[in-house]
Amino acid sequence: MLVGERVSCERVLSMDAGSGGGYGYGWAVCAGFNAALAAISTKLPLPHQFLRYAFVALFNVTMWGCYVNSLKSLSSLQATVTNFATNFISSGLAGFFFFHESLSPQWFAGALLIIIGVVILSKSSVEEKLRTD
């Protein structure tokens, strides 16, 4: 790619298809953050209930778009687990930092196990497993 060259989403995704899913994980993480933002937006002190619903709808639509893009280069298991892990961890941390909710040591231990599981899944590939069977 040249410096200053305009890059379209289609080109990035076509580059991603052969690169081992790097952008796929980015899309899955983006989907998880948007899912967390949808949950967080329900707690925001907004003047109208309609605004909360609008934010929930906006973040959910964005989440699904990112999730579908992640499925273009990842297996459904890798995309779903990465999306879930990002949503779970970012929702919990947002509750802790912004809404002063308490998180137990068990929560942090569980979050660490989830992260380890996502790393293990990201190292494995469905294609590699098919070749070994």
C-alpha cells in the first residue's frame, strides 16, 4: 500500500482473508465494545428515555455489522468467543470505573481465564485441525 493511498473496507477485508485473521479479531473486539456500549448506554443519565433506546439500537446495529465482518476471516467460534470476551470484560470494567460497581477477585480470575481461552483459540485454527484429522 502506498502512503496516502485511500483504502476501502473491501480492500482491507480482502487483504485480511489471507493474513490469518488479524483484522477479523479487530472486528470481533469492535463488536464486543459496541455490545458493551449498548449495555452501558442504558445506565446513562439522559434527559429522554428515547435517547437511551436510540443509543442501544445504534450500538447494537454497529455491533452486528462488526461481528459479520469478523466472520469473514475468522471461524464462528473464534469470532463469537472474542466478541463475548470483549463484551464481558469491557462491561465489567466500565461498571467498576464509571458506576462504582464492586468486582470480586473471582471476577478478575474469571476474566483472566477468559482472556487465556481467547488467546488459545486465536492460536488454533479450524483449518489446521482439519488437516490433522
